[in-house]
Amino acid sequence: MTRLLLIFAMVVHSLGAADWPEWRGMGRAGVWSETGIAPQFPAAGLKTKWRVPVRAGFAGPAVAGGRVFVTDFAAAGAKRGTERALAIDEASGKVLWIREWPANYQGISYATGPRATPTAEGDRVYIAGAAGALLCLDVKTGEVIWSKDYVRDFQTVMPVWGIASAPLVDGNRLIAIVGGQPDAKVVAFHKRTGKELWRAIASDSEPGYCQPLIVEAAGGRRQLIIWHPVAVTSLDPVTGKVNWDQPMKVHAGMTLATPVVSGAQILVSAFYNGSMLVDLSGRRIWQGKSDSEINTDGLHAVVNTPVIDGDHIYGICSYGQFRCLNLRTGERVWETPEVTREKARWASGFIVRQGDRYFINNDRGELIMARFSPEGYREIGRTHLIKPTSDSNNRRELGAVNWTHPAYANRHLYTRNDEELIAVSLAQ
């Protein structure tokens, strides 16, 4: 009887539990689909399951198959050093393997460490380093299955903030923002061999920092959406052929926020140039009129990605203002300073939906539970999550920031700073 009860409990857990294998979770949608999550934070704060020392980096973790994958960097002078990928046992925090390689951060601003979340699929995990290394690693051993160097192999001109785009698995393809020559802003590799399958989009402009995204249009037509500093572009993910382009010039190459899909519409938002809504035929529905980081009419996202809920958009603007916009028009409905509690350039946070509420980890190292509606922002709770350790190159109240997107997996949250990776329970 005891054995049967144990098996039943394991089955129930597996039905309600889920991994977080890539940037913003399954499908890059920023949705945490698990049940059994606590309705409020404990009065004594979150319980930390384990802590693992790591080196510096912005890249959030991925969780798949009982392992947590994360990357970091240790400088060795003159912006040169060593990048690493680590696999950590999800249950115990034990380091299972480490793979490292030399990295040259010359010319990269915010030379703290990797930016791109690992992408795990099956027996492989894909790593993009800040200086252009792309590695396919065995998840069990960390052995290199194949690798590329964007600068050496594709003559990539390194963007000022380095490589930030996490590669995307689609069928037998691994799709990456490479920024290479000729016409290799986007490259599809065979995911098991590294063989180039196709390349697309001229690299006569910066590659930007956005994450590639697959969406499905009417009739089951699948589109690969690439938001780069001159346009939102739709490609056929199988061939790389361009379906459509909607021009949008983005200052300083700052295509940071991930495109947000709602039905047949796609929203993009940039720090200087504001937001634009297009449909899946490439038609522009509306675009904000402001091109200023200060005089903002709608939403000017930076390192965070907005969310769409019903007929409204919710996101964090250029100086930390949490705003609600009308999805149909782009007009502002309300704003509040409560999420970041600091009016500062690039003040930010990462928003994830869980049921009828949202979790936000702001860059002050706090975790927030809240609900949004056209009537306003309602905070359920707020608690300390992790110490901010990264230099923002900007005056901030706490002297440092935490710009890492957590992984929400198996009723836990996994996140890091420049000193440690932690696992905290959010189970009910």
C-alpha cells in the first residue's frame, strides 16, 4: 500500500510539474503553467533549497531533465577570461559537470559575463557565449558535440553589448542570431551536427539582442519572427525565405525585449523608439510616436519583455514606470512606480504569468506577486529574492542591479547573481 501511495504521489507531481528548458520557458512565452504554487509568500521569506557558487554573468538558468544549466565568466585581465557552462543537479545542487572555454570581451560593454539563457533539448544543451561562442554540449557529460565561433566562422562584427540571443530549437534546426557575413544575420544549423542549413537577412545593420521566436498563423503556417534594428522580419523556419518585413528603425540596436504574441498580433517595444503592433501578415496596426527615452507616450521597454492580457499590454517603461496600454490603440491607460520603486534609467524587472496572477523579479532583487487589470495594479506580496551584484553603469539606490530572468520549474524558482545560483521553493 505504501509503495502504491508513493507511485501515485509521483504521478500526481509529474502531471503538475514542468521544466523551463529555454529563455522564458516553453515556447518562450513567459508563462508558468504549473499548479500547486503558494498563493502568498511566507511571512519568514522564501525557503532556499540550495545555493551554488558561480562566477559573473547575466544569463538566466534553464531547467530540464533534472538538471539546471547556467553560464558564467571569470576575467583574467584586459577583458579576457574564461566562460563556463555548468550542469547542476536540480534536486541537490550538486555540480555535475563544468565545461569552459576562453573568451575575449574586448569591445563589449557591460563585460560582466554571458547574457543568453542555455537552450536544453533532449540529450543536448546549446550555449551562446557573450563573445560569439556557440556550443552544443552533451547534457550528461558536458562533452562538446559541435561548436561554432561567430567571429571566426562568420566574420561577425561584435555588437556593443555582445551576443545576447539564445539559440532556438525547431525540428532538426538550431536557429541563431549570428550577425555574420554575407547575409547571415540569422543562421540555421543542423542541431545534431552543426552543419549550416540556411542563412538569411543581410548584415548591413547590427544584429540586435532579441530572441528568435516561432509563431503559428492562420491555417497552421509557421513563422520565425526576427526583430532586428531595422525591421520585424518573418522567415520560413524551414528554408529561411522571407515572408514579410515591417520596417522599424531602432536606435543603438536596442532590440532587447522579446516579441510578444497575442492571437494574430505581435508586439515589439524598444527603449528609445517605443512600441509597435503588427499582425501576422506584416501589416502595422499602430506605432508609438515618441522616440525619446524620457518623453514617452506609450511603452519603451529595455531589458524586460511586456505581457499582453486580454485587450491590454502591461510592461515596464524606460525609467521603471509600470504601465498599462490599450492593445487596440497603444494609448496609455495608467502607470505606477510600485514595481521598481525607483525612477531610474533602465530600472526593470521580468514578468511571468502564473494562472490569474504574475510573478515579477525586479532589479532590486525582490520577487513580487501581483495582479494587473485595466483598473490598476494590485500587489499580493513582495519578498527578498537575491542580492543585486551587477554594475548598472548608472546611479542606483542599492548600488547594483540584478538583471537575470529566473527559471520557474517543478514548483521552484532558480536564479543567479554574480556570486551564486539559488533554488527556492514556491510550492503550496
